[in-house]
Amino acid sequence: MEQLRRLCSVDGILDFDSTPDRQVAEFACGVSTAFLAGGEADMKNLRAFVDAYDPPQKPSESEPLLELFKQTHTAPTGTP
């Protein structure tokens, strides 16, 4: 818990020395959640950018995946 207090404290701004353990944990969870939410938004924006630049090529749902594989990959013929 002391390490968590130290990580959450900001010199001269936030001091968690006399704060109850539960409040320190709640603060740490809130900061972590906000960080992860920001990362999620960034990833969504990046995915939208990549898709706009190079739209994904999706096979038709009615076409079996094995048939698609056979069309794009040829097996070697003959024996060495």
C-alpha cells in the first residue's frame, strides 16, 4: 500500500500519506481506468484511419473459407 501511495502522490499537489487505504485504491483505479479508456479511444481512431487508407478485404460470407484458400494458394505439382 505504501508503494501505491507513493505512485499516486505528486510532489506539492497530491499527498496520500494520511488518506485511508480505500480512498488511495479508489484513486488508483480511477487513474488506471482513465488511462485505459484513453488508449481505447486512440486505438479506435487508429483503426478508422487505417481502414480509410486501406479498406479491409473481407471474403463473402457465403463463400466457404476453404474455397477461398484454394483459389489463392496452389499446391506444387509433380514429385522431385
